[in-house]
Amino acid sequence: MLQNGILNPAVNHLLSRIRHTNTLVISDWAFPYWTEIEVIDLTLTKGIPKITDLLDLLAPNFLVGHIWQAEQFLDTNPQETIDLYQSKFDAFKEKHDGLQVTRLDHDEFKKKVPQAIGLIRTGDPTAYGNLILESV
């Protein structure tokens, strides 16, 4: 029986199918449902779990080469939140120093979602905190 890391079987199953250059969306509690891709909803209540909680669990084992986020994230969140996300991105950068972070308009961000292997919805209320992670 798994004792550490991600214990959710649906999340583990989704993650095990991601290969080179595949993408995974991690979203907030209000992000729309997408019929084109698998959606795993981890939302327990507003605020639990947070996107950054999931990033902490992914960082040790998930090699990320590119992260996309809406540019509106920078305009709608306090510096403390921006710094928190950056610290999580830095954890991925430790594993792959070629990590790129691209911020684009939220409408352009949403156009990239249907190409993902799947989407994990969290309870996070952070405005525009949604991410697309591309595997190395």
C-alpha cells in the first residue's frame, strides 16, 4: 500500500499516462468542466486543497519543461501569492533547469486546455492561478 506522496488512485492513474511533451492542467475550484479531457475533481471545499499543495506533491517526481499561466494572475494577486507560486516553480526548476514559464491571456490559456491529457481541479480560490504543466 502506498504510504507517501500522492495517494489518490485516480490522480496516480492520470499521472502515469503522461509522457514526453504531454500536458496536465491544474485548476482552481471554479474552472470549467472540459468534456474533451479527463477531469479529476479534488475539491473538498473552497480553499482545500490549493494548487500549490498539489505542486508540492508533484515536484519531486514530475519533470516539467514548460508552465503556462494566465497573465492576469500577476495583476489580480498580491505579491505574496505571486512569490509563493514562483517558489513552487523554482522547485520544478531544480529538477530541470530549462524550465520556461509563459504567461498568456486567459482566453488563450483556455484554448490550450483541450490538448491536455487531463485536468486536476483543486479547491483553490486564487484568481487566475490555473496552470498547464508540460512534461519534459
